[in-house]
Amino acid sequence: MGGTLTYQINHAKVSALITYYGSQISNLFDAIKKIEKPILFHLAENDHLINHQEIASLIKLSFKKTNFHIFTYPNTGHGFDCAYRANFSLEASELALNRSKSFLIQNMA
């Protein structure tokens, strides 16, 4: 639920947002469009909760919203960053962590 909840955060004290996976993109697209803070999306290429059309919609939106930073991780499924899941990918997890660190350094006040 963490990624999905991230789409609904709209608070002045929030400097930046990071979402891993995040389902319900179609249901929450209006809320996602309203995000003005820098946001980093980590999306699994083969996520059973997010279809390719939803990923394409986010990427298309990112062309208009320069605060959106989207990364998809090839050959990964939902939970690629959780070492206790069957879909865990050490390579994708480390890459996402490094991208998240850089993003936070750039965007945190």
C-alpha cells in the first residue's frame, strides 16, 4: 500500500516523494496529476498489479510534469525490492536504492 498511499499525499511539509510499485494508478490518476512535489517512481516491468498501459500513462504524463522521475526495472515483478519475496532482485534493489539516495539529496531541503 505504500506506493498507492504516496499518490495521495499532498502536504506543504513534504519535500519529495518516492514510490515503489504503487498500484491503482488508473483509479488515482487524477490525484497523481496534481502532485507538484518531486516524485520518483520505481516500477517493476512485470508487475501483476500495474499493467503496461498504466506505466505508459505515467510516462506520458511525465513529459508534461518535469517533477516526475520514472524508472522501470526490466525482468522484475511486484516486490522486487523486498528480500523476503520471490520476486526479489538484488540488482534492481541496489539500483533503486542508489537512485533514491540521489533523488533525496537533490530534493530535500
